[in-house]
Amino acid sequence: MSSILVFAEHSGGQMKKGALELLGAARASGMKVSALAMGSGSKGLLGQMSEHGVDDAFFADVSSFDAYN
């Protein structure tokens, strides 16, 4: 099965609007959806990812990636 990986950009404990739109489009494709969140607090996004149909979630919950959000 094909899959799509979405970079889950976030700020202040919430996924950004663009990331949510990409998750919706990925889900609509019918493919398996994975998401990657990087930076401090990224593990706290798991609930939001689940609500938006993410099948697999990956996290790099370290401050050295904070600049990438």
C-alpha cells in the first residue's frame, strides 16, 4: 500500500493550519497517512494527529529542532 508522509508543523502545542490541511488532503487520497513532528513538545500533538486520521506518528521531541517550526 502506498503512503504519504506529512510534516506536522506546529506552534504553541497546536498544529498549524497548513499541516491540518495537508493531513486532510492526505486522508482524502485513501492512502496510509504518516506524520512527522519535530521540536519541543511535539509528542503532545499525538491527540490532534489521531483526530485527523494519522495512521503512524513520528516525533523528534528535542529542542534542537525548534527552529524548523
